[in-house]
Amino acid sequence: MIKKFQNITSKSAPLISVAVICLLWLFVSEGELIAAYMLPSPLSVIKAFVSDFSILMKHAAVTLQEAIYGLLIGILAAFVIATVMDRFPFLYKAFYPVLIVTQTVPTIAIAPLLVLWMGFSMAPKITLVVITTFFPVTVSLLDGYKSADKDAIDLIRSMGGSKLTVFRHIKLPSALPSFFSGLKVSASYAVVGGVIAEWLGGFEGLGVYMTRVKKAYAFDKMFAVIIFISIISLLLMLLISVLEKRVIKWKNTDQ
């Protein structure tokens, strides 16, 4: 009975937290503790979301396209780079610090350059998403490869197994949990990266919509699109979690 109660409370805790935050938000805004133009009421945000839902979906389709394309390319690039760096230790020592340094450059500083070089098409948005998403996956894969059981690797090698066999049966399965952890982080970055790129140039997308409503001082719509972006990112992370459970079945059985 106690375990069932603990399970129910643990599952409902996030919903309770969100409900408390919304109630506090409603109390502060409706009580006029903060001016409406600074913090619109959640009811106003919901109305703005409903009234502009078709427009938001139209812009979201563009942003999602950029995010998914960029995420897929970022995953492919991360897999190739991490695998090559793991295969050749001297490349790992040479380029891992470079990867770290690239993450110290703010994406908001890179975005204008990409727009300048590539124009206002979808290409600079996808490129920025690739830049922001491939690093977490690369680092996660590298950590996963290095966590592989050395005794199992030695066993396969003693039986005449090739490096490809070691990679396929030991290293890759060992790296999958870390890979999906990094992928969840990258998925949350993907939508944000696309939106940031759209701020600086474009004709469609949630970033373009945000720029327009900000210039119109429609902060209820601004809050609506921010919440909408968060929901999209959470749904992408949920989709990856479902995929993880299907791919890493042994992890679920162990738990």
C-alpha cells in the first residue's frame, strides 16, 4: 500500500509542481502585483495560444523540420567523429580539446555569420542545429565506448574476433545508454537552436513569430510561443525515451 502511494505521488509530483506554479502565476498576475504588460495572466496566454494556434502550427512545422534535419545530421556526424576518435587514440587526444573549445563560442554569435554566409534559407538554421546538437551526442558516445567491459573485449580478441566484431558486440551496445542520454539533451537543444537562427533572419518559423509579436508588444503571445517551444522539446525527449526503451531492452529487464 505504501509503495503504491509512493508510486502515485512520484508520478503526480511534476503535475502538482506545474499546477502550483500556474496558480502562483495566476495569483500574481490577476492580483496586479506585477503589471500585465510585464507578466500577462496565464488565462491571457491560453487565449492567445488558442487564437493563434493555426499560425503557431504553421510556423512550428518549419522549425520542427529544421530541428529534425539538423538533429539527424548532428547524430550522424557525432557517430562518425566519436567512432573514429575512439578507434584512433591520437585523434582523440588531438581533437577532443578542440571539441571542448567549440562549445565555448555562443550560438547567438555564430548565427549571424551563418545567415551572412548562407542567406535566409533553411540551410543556416539546420547548420546551427547541427552545431548545437552534435557535441552532447559525441561526448556521450565517447564515454560509452570507453565504459565497455575490457574483459569482454579481451575475451573476443583471444577468440580471434576482429575489431569490427568487438565494436559491434561490445562497444556499441555499451555506448547505447550514454548515446540516448546525450540524444535527449541534443533534442532539447535542436528546437532552441532553430529558433535562435530564425531570430536573425527568415520568413517562417517560431523564431520569426517570436520576433514579430515582440515588436508588437504582444507579450501574451510571446509567453504562448515560449510555452509551445517547451512542449515541443519535451515531446521530442519523450519520443526518444520511448525509442530508448525499445532499443535497449536489456536495460529495462535489469531494472
